[in-house]
Amino acid sequence: MDRIGLIAGGGRFPLLIAESARRRGLKVIAVAHKGETMPELANRVDEITWIGLGQFGHLLSAFKSRGVRQVLMAGAITKVKMFDNVRFDLKGLAIAGKLLVFHDDDILRAVARELEREGIAVVSSTTYLPELLAPPGCLTKRGPSKEEVEGIEFGWMVAKQLGDLDIGHCVVVSRRTVLAVEAIEGTDKTIARGGELAKEGAVVVKVSKPNQDLRFDLPAVGLNTIGVMSRVKASVLAIEAGKTLIFDRQEMIGLANKNGIAIVSR
């Protein structure tokens, strides 16, 4: 194999993936989403095709015409845009018509199945950047207190149940009370909402779904996560080791240490 296909969403992850694959001598063929994918990706790949949300036929054609046999998915799509920015082509309509619900994993698995029917394998998004996965342990100078550990345990249980329903990855808790759960609005807004209710000391738990397909939609945290937590005086971030992406790890940990936030990966 001398090439890899990249289905790119938003954020820096697609750029990092493209750079890593090219360092390994692979030609990167990207399909990027208008209004989501960073324009800079065009300078990090060998070929790029821009599509709108729901244009699966265009996506498939871009890969098949260039002899791509393996693809990976990287980067997020702003979920609220699914309600007003989707313009399905015929292939996209065919996939959407088979779905009973529009949950993240259902959509992504359906896309993966269609690609594989066309002879294109979907591989893990961390194939070329395994170092982004969270290692186990306490990542900060400060560890959680006994009360915060209890909050982590409680939040972990709730977050797994939330994930089992394929609703979201993140919950915010305090004193064994759920303050906010992640839905379509995303993690940062969930933290902000829950943190404001707690006033201070909120525990943020972000985990993978119990039946998480590790090829795509892994939970991710980064510098901005800690930035939001610091603004609402949240005290702990708990994530799942080996199943959570960490971006800007050193900067993120440095900001957490500066603000007395504990980061626990378990």
C-alpha cells in the first residue's frame, strides 16, 4: 500500500494524521468537509476533494478514482450543523434512509459498512499517531482528593450509561449530583454549563462508549478543555486510558498544574 485515504473533519487531528502518514512515505488522499475542515489541510496532503455534509457519493468517487483501498476518519463534525447544513447526494440519501436514529456511531458505522462494500477498508484513526492516546495514571502534579475520587467513580458510572445510549462522552458532577451531560452541544459547553452550576470544584468525566468502535469518534481532550475548566473553577478531569485522544499534552498539563486541576487517566 502506497496511499491512505483521509476523511477529514474539523480541528488539528486531520493535519497531524496527514503529516505522520507522509513521513512514513504514504501518499495522502483527503476528502474534506466544507465549513469544518481547516483549509491548511490542503498543504499537508497530496490530493484533496472538498464536499458538503451528506455527499457520500462524492466521497466514494474521490477515493475509488484514485485507487485508495484503506481510509481513516479524523476530526469532528459540528453536530448542530447536521440539522441545517446537510445536502445529501443520492448515495448519502441511501445511507440515511437505512438509519433508524441519527446517533454518532450509527452514522459512522453505516459509512464504514458502505466503504467496505466498495472494497475500501476503514482503519483506526490512531494508526499513525498512537502516541496521542492517553497513558494511565495521574498526569498532573496534584492528584484527586478522596472526595474527588468519589466524584470520579460516580461520574464514570453515569458517563458509561450515557455512552451506552450513544448520547455523549462527558458528564459534569459535584457531590454525587449530575450537573450536566453532553449531548449535541459538545464537551466544552457541557463543562461550562456544569461548572457554572457547581460554582467551583466540579469533576469532569469523559469516557469512551461501552461499545466504542475504536476506528472513529474517540473522545478527545486538549488545551481548550482545561481552559474551559479553569474559567469555571472545575477541579478534576478524568479520562479513559488508551481510549482518549490528548492534543497538546504538555501545554495542557502545564495549564492544569497552573490552575490546580488534577488530570486522571484510568
